[in-house]
Amino acid sequence: MATPIVCARCIAEDRLGAFLDDGLFALHDIEIVGAEPALAKEVLQRTPGIACFNPYEWPVLDRAPLAFVGYGEDEELIALPGARAAVEERFGEFGWDYAPSQYTLIFKEVNGDRYRVVIDLD
């Protein structure tokens, strides 16, 4: 028997959700707190996953989930002042100096300029 394949388009167009009868499923091992329910569902069920090792809380501002824009090892992304400031602030919360890292997940508002950072502590 062939192994079923789920493509990114099937996920984005909610065909996977329809196949699963819109049951309680998620494509991420995350928590999403404070987001509009429809937007939370879009992140949990219609957004392909992000490479990380541990569960984390998906950043939300003003009831809207932020968009994942890249990892902390992306020099062009880190060169953006807002992204750099958010990364340095987050590292500072741990008492660390910033260093490029694939374990740094950077998120940005969809219709704004605010950034938030999750550090995937392994």
C-alpha cells in the first residue's frame, strides 16, 4: 500500500482539514495563546511546520499570530534593524550576547513592523 503524501498546497487550501473532518489536529507542537480563533486555526492547521526541536509558544500581538520569517543565522534578516533589536532583546533576557543561531526563530507582524523572537533551547 502506498504511503499517503500531504503537500503544502493541500495544507494551505485546507484539504487536509476536510480529509480529517476538521477534527482537532495540529501541524505544530506549539501553543498559541491570545489569538483570534480563526487565525489560531490557520496557524495550527494550515501552516506548514517550522524546523525546531522543542514545543514553544507562537508569538501573538493584538490577537494576531505573527508570521515566521526566518532563523537567526540569516544574515540578511538580522541586518534589518527591527529584527536585530528583537533578537538582541530576547538574548538579553537570558543574559546572553547575540550570536547567529539556527535555534533562533524570528517572527514579524503580517501588517506591521514589530518582531518577536523564540529561542529553541535544545
